[in-house]
Amino acid sequence: MTGPFQIEYAGSADTSAQVPATPRNVPNRGGPVNPSATDLRAKFAAAIRRVDVVWNETNVYVAPEAALDIIRWLHDDPSQRYDYLADITAVEYRDLEQPVEVVWHLRSLPYRRFLRVKAQLTKNRPLEIPSVWSIYKSADWLERECYDMFGIKFVGHPDLRRILMWEQYREGFPLRKDFPLRGRFSRAEQLRQALAANPEARYSMEELSIADAFEDLPTDMRQRLRGGERTGE
Amino acid sequence: MATQKRTVDVALSTTGLDAEGRPQRVPLVTATDGSAVAVEAPPGIEPDLDGEHMLINIGPQHPATHGVLRLVLELDGETVVRCIPHVGYLHCGFEKIGEYRQYNQIIPWTDREDYLNSIGNNCAFALGAERLFGIDVTPRCTVLRVMAMELSRIISHLVWLGTTCIDIGAFTPFLWAFQERENVYNLLEGWVGARLTTSATRVGGMAADIPDGWLDGLRNFVRTFPKTIDEIDRMLTKNGIWVGRTVGLGVMSPEEAVNYGLSGPMVRASGVAYDVRKDFPYLDYETYDFDVPVGTNGDVYDRYLVRMEELRQSVRILAQAADRLPDGPVNVDDPRVILPPKSKATSEMESMIHHFKLVMEGPRPPLGEAYVAIESPKGEKGYYMVSDGTSKPVRWRIRPPSFVNLSAISKMVEGHLLSDVIAINASIDIVMGEIDR
């Protein structure tokens, strides 16, 4: 793990030898399709629901249960090499009948490609989707944030808990469309809860999630921590 | 973690020169024969003496965490066994608020997330919204935005440099860096009237063209600024203390860096030549002549070197932009997004209707979605916007580079000493406004 490392150039596998250029006169619909979408159709015909090109970016709608396999193939296959996960997020539409979409923005640095993979989750079932943490470590916090804001459970994530809101937050998931802009509770209720909250709980061992080191601690320290003593100030 | 041996030509720049005019060599670690000068990375986790680990809490009100970051460290002696970062103390719900605002009304919010790169965020948001509208900005506006982005890159890197120097124990470069930052802010103030919260762009153009004589000020800055970089360079790059506090810390290999989603100087210091300006260009960056500095060791020292070189490259881009700035309008000629001139709005019926519709309803993009990424000083900053045809976005997502970069801190600090946590944390260049949003 020590340097000096070999320098890896983005676009190293791109044989077209074209210098990438600023897009101009981008059409709303249509235009060149990312070749990966065609490859995905050939490989996972049943799981690919729809492919469209919006403002020069290729959207691939996939079946939620197949999302992990598809993204793993995109990452591993030598003809794709989507090694960079730019973003994971979700979209809920104002029309509440429409499904919630989970969006992965993938980049293939060697081929200089950009692909948007989407999975639609219908609302009458629990919002669950496989986690891609096993492929991309960058998914760790991005999935936690998506869970925090939308309540989507990423199955297989090692440590799925809130990240921006605090652990004891009980008002729901802020970026859902049924969540009012000012929060669910009144200001008075929010203040009351904040004053009633136990600050000790912020420093509990469970919250620090170092449970496996817990057994290595000396007995007296464990007892003190179990009793709710603050471990840091 | 294996010890890393890397030889750096160590010299103190402030003391006297040797007989040949070179800075005096001050060995940090002298071999027994007195010849070799090598700086070694700190050893790995020391043997457990009595098994007692200590928990230590840094932040969220600690100045060395660059904002309201809280790190919970599990220490074995002075060595970090585990690091648990906690973020969210500055969460303001920008993305939620954006769903209730028209596109131009969101621009002031973009100032306040990564507040060191505010004018760059303005440009990035405008680029994203223009993609949703299908607008290409005018040639003059393109060049003006390039200037704005590179100026804000200089601001951000200078603040990074100054605060990191403070963290590591050097005070003087902080003053030099902030002096130059003041000059850039004076330029921005002369242009848009604001220093920190610029709100300089509009969908389809800029709020204001540059005033007369502004380019002379920019050229003056381009001429004088490299001297300051050279001074800081002389002060730090071969400084024994600086090298000793930064070499071999927080090493990320290229594969790890890409897998952890690092971007910007973080990923380039690890030897991955990925720069959005080169690989997925915007604003005609492919027509500018500039280099992308790449490190090969992936440690804090290389991140410093990469950022220093980026400052110089930004100056190169600024000089080219100042030379090529074309005449012409700043705003696109598109009544869907740009307000008509006030004189017409009060005298012509059609302009008055446009004015009324734009002010009361706001511009309405067609159905669609766009992810537009720029190379912000912190890394790949993306705005993902989804439109359902109304004047407010269904979803406005910020892809925060600091957030993803910071998520690798647990990996980077493990096995290092407590004091090195500060240096590694500083090297990520976080802005909590962007992480918590």
C-alpha cells in the first residue's frame, strides 16, 4: 500500500482518441446512447425496463432486485469498468402515485463514460433496495444519507443509520414529499423535545458502534459506560 | 501498515544558505553514519501494553476540525485504532428548500453550502439549470464564468493552505495566503458587489458584466500572485517540520481512492489523473492550455503539492481567459429565462408580459433531468436536477465532494498518531457547510 504508485489516466481505455469537448446544443430527448446501455440490454434483457436519453445522458431503468447484479457487472466487466460511483440519491415526484426512484450516477474513468442507473420502488411495499457497498466503498455515506432523507433501506449495508439528522430524530424522512417544509412538529413541540432529550444518550457505546472493542475494555470501564457515563466531552 | 521510506530533500528555507547558495540541509532523521536523510512514516499499531483503549472526542467545537465536525477516536496509547466521524451539525435542508424555490431563487443557497467556492457553485448551478432549459450561454459569459471559477479555486486553496499551516503549526504562510485571498475578494467585490455570498449568476447569464478596468486588476493579480506562491513554496515545500508532519500520512492507493469515490486533489494525489475539466469538460475548458498535477504517493504531502500546483495552473487559465475575453452580450437572448430590459418592460406589451411571467411564475424548463458536474476546488461537485415542467425543481441534489472525501477519513487515520489525525483531516479540505448542507 505504499507509493510511489503508477499514475492511472482517465480515458486510458478510450480508443476513439477524441479529446472530450464541452457539449453544445444538447437535445432534450434522443441523441447518442451510451454503448453500455446496449450491452446491458444484451446481457440482462429481462431486468432492463427502459432506456432513454435525456439531455445527452443515458438513463437505464432496471428492476430493483437485479440492481446489484447489474451494477456489479458494470463495475467488473472489462468492457465497461464503471469504477467510480459519483452519487447515490433518490427522487420522489410530486405526483404521489409515481414510484420513488433510486438513482446511481456511475462513471467509467477508463472509458470516460457516464451512466445513470435508476430503479423504481412502488410505494405500496417497503422501500428496499440492495446495497452496493460491497462494490463501492463510497456508497457507505451516500446510502446512509439516502436512508436518512428518504427512508429507503439499503439491504446489505453494514451500518445503515442516520447521518445528517440525529439518531433520536422521530419526525420521519425530510426529503419525502409528504414531509412539510417546516417539519412535522410545531416549533413548541420541537423545543420541548430538544430540552427533554437526554444528552448522555449521545455518547453511549451503542451510538459509537464500537461494540466489538467493548469486550476488550477493562471491567470497571465497561461498568461505567453501561451506567451511562459520558465517554467524551 | 508497513513503514514507508521516502527520501525528501529536506531544507529549511528561512535559515542561511550553504556555500553553493542552496538552502542549508537540516536532517530530520540522521542515519548513524550521518549520511542518509530519510523521513519515515510513523510505525503501525504498537503492541498492546495492557489492552486498555481510550475514547477521545474531538469537536464539534474544535478549531482544528474546520467547522462542526465531530470525531470520536478510539486510541491505543497514542495510536488511533478506530475513528468514527459524526456530521450533520450544520444540516439546513438546502435540498428540501430548493424544491420550494424557483431556479433563480436557488442560486443564493448555492453560495452558502461550499462558502469558499461560492461563485463557482453559482456557475455550476446555472450550468445545470441551463442544461435543463437547453440553453448554451454566450461566449463572453463562458469566459467570465471560467474566470469566476478559477478565482474561487484560488480562494479555496488559499484558505486550505492557511488553515492547514495553522493546524500543523506554521503561522506565517497563513497571513500570506489570506493577504492574497483578500486581493481576490476585492476583485469579486468590484465585479458582483459581494465578497463571500456572491450570487453572481442567473440562469442564462450573469447578474452583472465586469466593470471597466476590472481586467487590469485581474492582470495585475495574475502578475503578482505567483510571487506569493513562490514564497509559500520556499517556506514550506522543503521545510523539515512540514515534511515531517505530512509525508506518509493518510496514504490512499489509486484503487482505494477511486473506490472510495475521492475526487479533486485527493484522488489526483493518489496518482489518478481524473479532472472533470479535462475528462468531462464544460465551459470550453478543453480549449485552455493547462496541466493537471498528479501525485504518486497519495499522502498528505502530495495533496499539498497538488494543490500548490493547481494554484499556478489556475493563474495560467486566468491569464488566458483575460486575453481571450470576447465582446458581446453576457446574457442569452432568450425570453424564457432572461428578463427584458426595464425600459422595454414598461413600454412594450410583449416585454411587459415576459417580465410579469418571469417574475411571478419563474422560468419553466421542459420535463427532464440533468446531472452537471464541475471540478470544484474540493473535487467533483455535481448538481442533479429533476424537472416536472413546473417552475420549481422536483429534486435538487447536491453531490458534495467534501462529504464523499470525508467518508474515507476512518480508513486514512487508522494506525496513525493522534496528532496526525489533525494533519490528515486538514488535507481532505472539508467545508462543513457543504457536507451537512
